[in-house]
Amino acid sequence: MFHGFRWQLISLILAIIVFMASAVFRLSRQNIQLQPEAPTPTLETSLPATTEATEAPRPEPSATASLATATGLSTLPEPAYREGLVGTVRRLNPLFAHLNPVDRDISSLIFEGLFATNEYGEVVPRLAEQLVISADGISYVIRLREDIRWQDGAAFSADDVVYTMSLLSDPEFAKFSPDGAFWATVETQKLSDYLLRFRLAQPLSSFPHLLTVGILPEHALRGTSIAQLAQHPFNLSPIGTGPFQLASLQLGSGEAISKVELARSPVFQQRAESQGRFSLSRLSFHLYPNAEAALAAYRTGAINAFANVAPRSQMLDLPNSRIYTQVAPSMVMLIFNWTEANFAERRLRQALSLGLDTTALVARHLGAEVTYADSPYTPGSSVYQPHPFWHSYDIAQARALLEAAGIFPAGDDATETAPASAELNEVETQISLLLEDKMPLQNLAADIAAQWSQLGLALKIEAVGAEELANRLSTGRFQTAIVELSAGGDFDLYRHWHPAQYGNGQNFGAVSNHELAELIEKARGEIYASRRAALYRQLQDAFAEGAIAIPLYYPLYTYVVSDQIEGLQVGFLASPADRFRAIGDWRIASSPS
């Protein structure tokens, strides 16, 4: 009865055979692709909730398929870019990344903020498209980009920003960040799917810089509080909008994560700005317990990049390497406690500064590890302006200032030169200098003592552990101290040098200079960039002329990569993670023919 359909029947049977053969081939190929070379530990599927800032979710073996296995990446060759990091992964989440340098570096590639900092430290749009600031500096209206998608394909919108801001403004966030108190004062209003308004309690020109914090996906975390988020599985299975997405986590001994692998995000590649860029398809970050292990791994070729994990002198002579150096986002200063020993007297501070040949001291004891400091801002930023006062070394002028102020330390010739009223303003013969117990700093302090002795001052050096140093600074139990201060990209000197920050910020020395405080307040409220830049220049002049503190040096951030990796540029660092700012232009050098 099939006589009339003989050829059609034969064609159907052949098609079925071809389909079955193709299915068997695809299944075999898939099994080869997904089968790991060795059993891969996996992430646990549920985690207890807690609000402890010091604890983080830990991966544990389970019966579910691992991320590395599910993506088939465990059988692929090692990525061309392999960086070594010292530390552990805790939370790949931008709201907690500041607590852990490893999290900060990796999260910066997965998440994006509304704004980002460019190579000059200036704020530029990222997820935001347009910003309008009200004349009073209180209201910020932001139009969002409409071409952004999350790495799971969901559309990005104002809901994601509103949700992220609700977490930042949650009182519980103050347990994780000193910025929590500020965020609690910010009102966020959704005007439409791609339009937002922020209202501040008072003008803050650096607010766009604060909006560089990564945005979280509301659709993936809906209903999750900041306390719950601290231990949420999302922290080890993040979804961002950035150029790279998490591909795998591998466990080493002791069930600690030993490697994090990222893959280029397909949805990010659809953006106009990524076309023809991002030639690196995968990145891997290998985690080591200390700098020595990371350096050894680089020497053996296990990794081909690492940053700031060893003394710079050990990094400069590595073969077949490119060395990139930039000023780190911090500075080391000698600060005064203005409530102690007449340090509120400007001429005393000026005399102590002029009595130090800081350039020579820093070069002698720290050499190529740092660069000499001459501003409360870091070099490379658009506002940095060195001041000649910090390059001055003049013992005679220092003594003249002490005499003019009626301040005469006890010394061999004090009775010959001091007026009868000297005892009214006499500074203590011995001044104490508090610092961390590190040999280069102790040697530097010894030379500071030797140079100040020429002014008739005896310096008592107090070298303590890091924990005691932090405690004594926060409680004001010091006279002078050598401290490292953060220097992010917001250019706001308020937290370090404004009187209002004494006792609840980082104004450890109770600095109270009317001119400086007034300039800081004006700069914070000035919405026009050109006027604000002029105020920053005046700030640096006032800081030098008032000898508010003595800048010593800027730590250097050194980045080492194999010479097979090309296209790197390291500009201003608001954060060490900014070394990845131009990663879209990185490429692997072609092998010589």
C-alpha cells in the first residue's frame, strides 16, 4: 500500500538515521566537553544568614554539578591572562568588596557603577547616561542607559538602582562601611524606568564619585536585606553588568577557593563601546597565602601577572616582564595632635617641617619603594598641585620661627636666647612620635629625631603593632604620629582635615584650621568643576602655608605582567582595581613567525 510513496518513505528513513546519528554525536561531544579531568568540588546551595561583617560564605562539596563542570571550562586550556592575588575570596559583591582586596579586584570586572573614574581621577558616566545637578547642589537627576542588560539577560533599569540604594541606606550597612551614615541621609526616587532623582541632606560635590559603587540586580535579590545579603549565595554566584562574568570557582586544600575564572560576558559584548575590543576571552585569578608564594608562581609561569605583592626591588628585575608603576591611592604623613604640646601653634608646625630634609630622609630609608610627597593629593590626579614649602629644609628659618613664637625647647643655649616670658609658651623638651613597628619606619624616625635635635628637641620613638596604632590614633593618645591615609578619587579632604571629623572620622589629630575648613566646605558645595578646581588649588596652598601636617611619601603600586600581554595602560588609581580600567584594549602578543 506504500507503493506510491516508495521514494518519500526512503527519504524519511534516511532523515531519521541522520538525525539519530547527529544526536548521538552531539551527546558524545557534550559528554567529552562536560567531563572534568578530576572531580571538582562544588558550592553549597544554601547558607545561614548572619549579620557578622567578619564572616563570609564558604564553599563546600555537594552533590550538585559544579560551576566549572556545568560550563565545560574545566577541560579548556588555561586562560592567557593569569593573575596572582594574595588572600582569599569572601564575597564577590560590590557592597562588601571594600572589606577585602581580593573581592574588590575581581568584583570590579563583574559589576559596574553609575559612574567610573577615568585615567585622571575624573568621574565619567558608566551605567548613567546623563546627569543634571540642581543649582543648590541638593538634587541629582540621572538618566540611565537603556542598552544595558544583566549577565543573565534581564534588562537593567531604575529598579536595580533603587534596590541597591535601599541596601546602602539600611542602618545595618553601617556595620560594614563607615559610609553607611552618609547613605542613610540620601533619598532615592524613581521617576521612570530609566530616570532617577537623588536628594541629599546638604550639598556634596563628590557625590558622583560615591556613585561609582557597583549596582546589584533587583530581580535576582528581591526582598533580600543587607543583613541577609552578607551571607547570601549570590556572593559566590554573582550577576553583574560588567565585561566579565563568573565562570568557575575551584577549591584547593582546606576547602578554600584557590582559583576564580572569569569569562567574557556575551551581553556586554553587544554594547557599542565593546565592539572590536576585549580580545581576552577568559581571565583567571590564582589565590596565594603570601607574597612569596605569588612571586614563586610567577617565576615558574603558573601565573603571568601580579600586583604589589612583594617589595618593588624584587619585582624590577624579573625577566620577560613589563613593569607598570603608579602612585597608590594613599599617602603617608607625619601628623600632629593639636590638643598636645602647643601643636595648634602654626609657627611650631612650620618650624618642625622646615627642620626636616624629608626628600633625603625618604630616599635614604625607603628608596624606590615610594615617591616623595608634596601635597595632600596624589600625583596623577587632575587636582594635584605640588607646593614648594614641602621641598624646603632650613634649620636657621626653623629656629627663627620658634623664637618668633616664643617657643624655646630646653637646650644648651636656651637660657641665652630665651626671653623672660618663654616659660609661658615653652614646648615640652621631649616629643613622642608614634608609628607602626616596621624597620624602615623606625629607621626613618631615628633620622627625624636626629634632625629635630638641631632645634633643641628630643624625640621619643614609640613603635607599636598595627592594632595598638589604630587604637591610639582613634583615641588621640599621641603627640605626633606617622600614619597612612587613604586618598580615593573623590578629592574631598573633609574626612581627614575638617574639625567636625575629630572623634568620629579620620581627623586623628583634632586639626582645626579655620581657613582650611572653610575651603573644604566651599569645595564640597561647589557644583561647577572649574570653580571647584580653583578651590582645590587654594586648599593645597592653605595646607602648606599652615603646615597642617607634614607629607612624607606616597606608596607606589607596582604591576608586573608577562611581556606577551600588550596594550596595558595604568592611569590614576582611585582604587587598585582601576588597573583593569582599560582591559578592553589588552591583547596577547602574536608569536614570532
